[in-house]
Amino acid sequence: MSNTAARVAIIEDDPPTSDQLKGWILSARPGLHVDQWFTRDEAEAAIARERYDLVVMDIELGRERHAGVALINAINKQHGTPVLVVSAMPATIYRSIMK
């Protein structure tokens, strides 16, 4: 890895949950750069312009039940960045996309 800090994107529509995830990540790896995105539109724009080393995301964003699925597809098309899904949704719904 270069001298620049690794970049992590958190895509989670619930601000307290997003902040908790950010806190856990930074407590484990204090030198990381963490961006937080709360909507599909924000996240899609960030993914298009930034290169992340890891994306931590929820599948459901607001009223869009499968917004995360579309985002995972966009990430896979662009960079193939590893994605960690943190969701209450059953894994069977999105497992096939993750492979």
C-alpha cells in the first residue's frame, strides 16, 4: 500500500449506526480515512469519483429495499472493491450477488 491512508466508505442510511460503524473501524485502524454516505445517490456519486479499499454497507437505504444491490453491482463493474454487508435483511436475498 502507498503512503496514503486506506479509504473506507460506509453506506448506511441511519446516522447513529453509521457513526457506530465508523467508530469501530477507527478504533481498530486509527489511520484509515472513512467517508460516510447516507443515500444511494450520494454513494453512487462517491463510488464513481473515489477509489475505496473497502465498502461497508447496508442493503436497504431509506425506502429503497434493494438499493445496496444496485450499489454492489456498480462497485463490481468499476473497481471490484471488497464489500462488507451489515444488514438485518436475510443473507439469502443478496448472497448470490456477493460471490
